[in-house]
Amino acid sequence: MAEYGWGIAEPLAARARAELNEVPEEKPSAIAAVRAQMETRPDIEYLRSDDAFILRFLRARKFNVEEAFRLFTRYFEYRQTNKNLFKKFQASETGIKEALLDGLPGVLPGTDHRGRRIIVLYSANWDNTRYGLAAIYRAILLTLEKLIDDEASQINGFVVIVDWSEFTFKQSSWLNPRILKLMIEGLQDCFPARFTAIHFVNQPWYIEAVFKMLRPFLKEKNRNKIIMHGINLTTLHQQVRKEALPAELGGTQAPYNNQSWARTLLGDETFSFGHQHIYWPSRTPPPHKPPASRSETFPTDQFSHRDHDQTQKGTYLDEEFFLID
């Protein structure tokens, strides 16, 4: 079996060379150069530093060693700064599981014509009485960790489609600005993925207003990747062909089953990217440990009540828990 990162077939290798400056003969030295810089940041706990792991950061930064090391460091620094986001960071955690089963996010079974995996979010599926925005973010991060393990995804990148159909004005009040800012920081500066485009379809005016509020936190190149189509699916199909899309997005495939991706993650009990069990694909799962005390476990039952308006009270996951240590 070919060693990871050195046995990819054409035309994937050709695309990696053309788009990512990836030269097979130079990969070992680039990986070694990133690893050598780890000693310059003794404040960072690098939980994983094998060749396969470092390679995804080099690809995400087109083999610019300095930029790849900066991203590599930010990935772990983000975990250290936001430890609560990564407690019990696996599909079986209650909030993550609920979000996944609602298709937040979902992943289409195939790829588009450019070989990109397609991540979909049907926003109206969000039931804030059962889980909050932070649970959706954690489900997105866990999904990306699973997908980025595939070399084709590292090279081809991802396309994201967010369908805002039937997403109400009241639901928009659940979009916690602090969590949204945390999401932007984590996805654009701290994760080794190539997001080639993010498509909004059927977005109402109040979602466009939220986006305008968040624009200052986005780098210019990422602002240009967010495309708002409104009700015009024709413009979406110009960039993601109908053959790759489900019927509800105007495609020729069958309607998407919201639980299909959830079953993939829930069926792999060894896949965890929690701080203590970061996933090593070539290693056996860590030995079973006795359950931690309540103070050490993820507070899946930490709920509180807050008035969203003057007439109705909702129950939701306390998002502030994820923002404090």
C-alpha cells in the first residue's frame, strides 16, 4: 500500500501540482520544515504531528511552509483557547447527535464535477428547543474532520450550500452573534480545508442583514466566495451542476435524506477529535476509562430559559458555556 500522501493517482496528482504547488519529491522536506518550527511555539500543545496530518495544512496553504505552520499552530491554539467546544467532541454527544440527525450539516453522497464534496445545510430543520447554534457548529467541525481525512478532499476542497427556505424571522433571533464570530474565526483561520464556494439559496432579507453584520470579520477572499442566489437556482446550477444535487435544490438526484450523513458518523465509534482522543487513523482506540466525574463531563443537560419575545418562552442550550472556561 502506498504511503499516505505519496501514492495519489492522476489526475488528482496533476491538480495538486497545478493548484497547490505540490511536488512529490519536495513533500518530505516541506513536512520536515513545518515540524522543525514547532519548537518556536512551546506554548502550544501539538496533539498530533505525523506526516499525514501536517500534509493537510501544507495543501491548505499551497505548500507555503510559513503559512502552513501558522495554520497548523492556530488549529491547536484555537482548541486551547476554546476548550469547551471540544469537550466530548464526537457524534454520540447529545447536541452534536441531534444536529446531525436533523441534517445540520449533511453531506451529499457524491461530488460535483470538480471532485468537491458538497456540504448542505437546510436551515429550517433547526429546532432551537433541543440544541443551540454551538451544537451545529460542533457538528460541522466534526464533519469536516472526518471529510478532510480523505486526500481528494484536501486537494479538491469543499463547496457549501445553505438553503434558507422556510427559515423564519424568529429563528434568525437564535443566531448568536458571538457564536457566529467564533465560527468564522475557526473556519477561515484555524482549519485546514479549502472552501471554494459557499452558496446561499432562498435567503430572506433578514439573513442578508445578518451577513452584512458579519462581513467585517471575513477576509476579502472569503467574502467573494459567498454567493447569494435568492430564489434563482439557475445561477447555482451554473456553478454546481444539477447532476450532483438533490431534487429540492433543483437537481436530478433523489431528495436528500437528512440522516444519511449522521449514520456515517454515528456508526464510527472510534472517530473522535476530543482533546484527549484526537483521531489517529493508524492507531487502535484508547483503552476504556471509567466515566469521568460530572465536573469533567460535557454538560449535555445544561439548559436554561430565556425570553425570545414578550409572549413566548423557549428552552435552549446555554451557548455561553462554550465561550468561558
